[in-house]
Amino acid sequence: MIRPQPLGQVDRLEAFAGLARGLAPDFNNVLMAILGNINLVALAAPSAGEPAPCPAWSRR
């Protein structure tokens, strides 16, 4: 019966690198969505003077 050998240090690092390569694009997509929404909020905010009113408060 052939027993599997435990992973060595190099094999573990290669496995971790493969996992990181797979997750990096997904993380980047989420980060770009967050930064895009922050950018939209910054564009919609008034440039000077009073802060924009909260829409939830205007419904009262």
C-alpha cells in the first residue's frame, strides 16, 4: 500500500501561492466596487457649505 507523503515546506508554499493567485482577482473586484461607490458619493456631496441632508430625516 502506498502512503501519501506529507507536504514539504516548498509544496505548502506553492499551494498557498496558488490560493493567493485565485483570490487576488476576487479581492480586487470587491475593492474596486467599494472605491467606485465612495467616488460616486464624493461626487454627489456638496463641495462647500452645509452638509447634504440625510434622506432618512426628510421622511419624518
